[in-house]
Amino acid sequence: MKKALTAGLSVAALTTVAFAANSLDSNPNYKKLKNFHPKGVSNDQCLMCHKTMDPGIVADWQHSKHAKAGVGCVECHVVPKDYPTAFKNHPMQGANWTVQIAVSSVTCAKCHAKEVTEYLNSGHARGGAQWLAVNGSKHGYLMSKLSYYYESLKGKNPSLNGVPGAKMAKGIRKDGSVYYANQNNPKIADLNVANICIQCHGTTVKLDKNGVPDPRTWPSDGIASLYPDGGVGNCLACHSRHKFSAAEARNPASCGNCHLGPDHPMKEIFESSVHGHIYDTNEKDYNFETGAQIPGKTLRAATCFTCHMAAINGLKATHNVSLRLKWNLWAPDSFLRTGGHETAGWAFWKGGGKIIGGKTVIRGNAKAGNPNGPEAARADMKKVCMTCHQATFTNNYFQRVDAAVTIYNQYKAFANKMMKDLKSKGLIKADVWSDPFFKLYYYLWHHEGRRFRHGAAMGSPDYAHWHGVFQVMQDIREMNDIYNYRMKMYKKYGNAKKVLENEPPMPVVTHE
């Protein structure tokens, strides 16, 4: 008993030390902005022009809690003249101030320090850094290559994040000019990526010499864009500008901006669950104006906010959406969340906006979860469930979730073995998106496997089954046939290149 108690105290002590090290004051720009007092500027000065120029923006602000509390343009947009996001050519400037166009969470943290700290501890704060090639990680490199080069046809131009063009173009098919359509106009490719990955994940926001944001990186409501002042995200992914409504952010529609589609259809999964059915048919019973989650008073059944963020059944409200999660359900292989707090957001925050691959921009901690471990996270999620469901119901439900994760991992282990064998013999095509085995391998985890796991975890049988495990099962069969054929031909020819050159076309089934 004494040993167990000592171990518990050690975990708590370590958690406290880790939390203390991750201080908002570790960013010098935060300290600078927090202590800044502009002279000779008021909100009325801003409104003289913006009431006419941007009436929608002004109207949203006027209806916000910010306006009622006396927080306006100055508090969010006025910065020191030497601040990293300063707009140097703004027509209205003072002796010690100008404005910023691109506002990051550094500004939000001046008033909302608790919320920003919790956010930086969450998996959301990894959204931008995890996919940027600048961090040198294999995962980030592949995501950047997919979006800029395979999808947006950038050719041999260097990436926006500094990776050489020759490296980026390696492996892309050379038998058609379409694959290099933007070879001589790479900005077209960069602008296209601003329409896709960036709008949910975020990117490194870049400004010109006068502080005007680059259209290839801004505007972005991505959950974790990396700003020149070290800010990670800008809170707009959930609290849309300029009303910044908490009620709007608590609504499932807010989460559905990003968590939808063939690869992570949490929106559709929620809507097709009993929770979603109750919400859709009883919206009058939900009050998102308050964070209080009281069955029969402010809600009928759980929403995204209820499960992942709300103060409920003894749990404190949090902006750390990873805190109640036992498993990582989006990764290629599901694993327990044993890594404590997220690291990517804090690395950039502490770097004060410097872009240093592997140091300030890192892939982050895919195992981020509850600092007390995955079982503590599961216990907290059970508390949420047991607000409405009794213990047997809740315990039985999570046994089924764990079984789905186990079965998925069994499928994935078989797929991993086949992929490893084929790679070791050179039997995967250089242009992986032309390789039917690789595409099936990708769909198995990135599309079907995620739908299977999330469908089981969130109570949507059709996504767990027909959109999920059924297609995972089909993937394995198709992959096994390709694997057997290539191994047979390799044995016959003894040459991987000859095997791939003589392989008949193998169409991949639809995976939507």
C-alpha cells in the first residue's frame, strides 16, 4: 500500500514539474504583449473606418461578450511596433504601437491563459507541426509531399518549408506532363494547399516585410497554425471571428468543420448514433449558452463537447481534448495514450516563433493523453457516460470498444508484415500512389480503419461495420492477392523491377 501511494505521489509530482516547465511565460513575445500598454489609441478610432469597410466584422463584435466586457479592436489588434506580426504600413499608428493582421493565441492568452495552456497540452496543438516537412519527420515529409507535389503538381520546386525540390519529386511518375503541371508556377500549388490541409491542420503563417500575411498561408482557421510570434493556433477553428461565441464552439457543428469525411467522419458518426438522433430531434433541450452539462436541464444526451471538454459529474471543464482518451484511434496502429501532455505546441511556443526543424517544429507526441495514464483517461470518460448510464451499461460498452481496437490491430499487423516483406524485396512502386498494394494499405488505416474504430467508440454501427471493418476485411483480401502474385513473380523472375513492369493493372475498389 505504501509503495503504491509513493508511486502515485511520484506521478503527481512529475506531472506538476512538467506542467510548471510548460509555462506561457516561456515565450518572450507573450511576456512582451502581456505587459504592453499602447498610448493614444481607442476602439472608436478603429470603428471610424471599419464600420464602413467591414460592417459584418463590426456587427459580430458588437454582439459579442468581448464588446460587453469592453474588449475590442485595441486589445486584440494593437501591438508594439517591433512585434513579430506588426503591420508596418497601417495608416494609423502611434508612437509605440501599430496593428497586427494575423492574430495568434499569444494574444488570446493575455486574458485566457488557462484555456490556452490546456489547449497547448492537447493533441489539437499538434495539428500544424505534425504535417510540416520542415520538422524533418518522416510523417510530416510524406504529408507535405502528398499535398504539395502529388495532389498539387508542384514538380521539382522546393517546398514552402525548405525541403529540396529534387527530394520532393523523387518517385513521382515521369510519363505524363500533368504530374509536373506547376513546375514553372509553384505558387499555384502552394495556394491550392492553402485550400485543403491548411484549413484544418494549420501551417507556418508567413508575412512579407511589411507584415502583410502571405496568401499561401493565411487566412487560416487551422487548429494549430504556427505564427511568427510563437503562437499556436488562433482559437478561430472553434470560436469564429469576431463574435468568438462559446455557445457556437460547444455546438457539434463546430467540431464538424474538420472532423468529417471519408477518413475521420466523426460528424457523420455522431449524427448516426443514438446521441446524434436525440440531438437532431430535440435541439430545444440543449442550451449551449452555458458550459454546465446537466441532464434534463441543459442537455438531453451527450455531444462532442460533453464527452471531451465539459465540466460534468465531478470532472473539470478543459480545453485539452486528449485528456479523456485511452486509445489513439487515428494512427496507423492503435496504441495506448501513455505520453502525457502534447509537446509540439509547447516546442514552438517556447521558440518564440523561430522555425527550427526538429527543435521548435516537431512532430509532437502522438501518445498525448492523460498525464496519469490511459486508464485514468478511461475512468474520466466513464464518469461522463455514467451521468446518464449505469455502471454495467458503461463497462460493457467499453469492453466492446477495446475489442474493436484489438481486432483492427490484428488486421493491421498482417498488413504490416506483407508491406515489410514487399519493401524488403523492392516490390513497392516508387510512385506509391500508383501502387495498388500501397493504396490499399493506406485506405486500410487512414479511411476504413479509422471509421471502424471511431464508429465503435462513438456508437455508430454502420460506420463500425459496412464503412469500417467490412472494408478493412476486403482490403486485407485484396492486399493478400497482390502480395501472393508479386511474391510468385519475384520467385519466377528474381528481379523486382521486372515484376512491377509486367504486373497487369489492378484497380482498387471505391473506399468512400
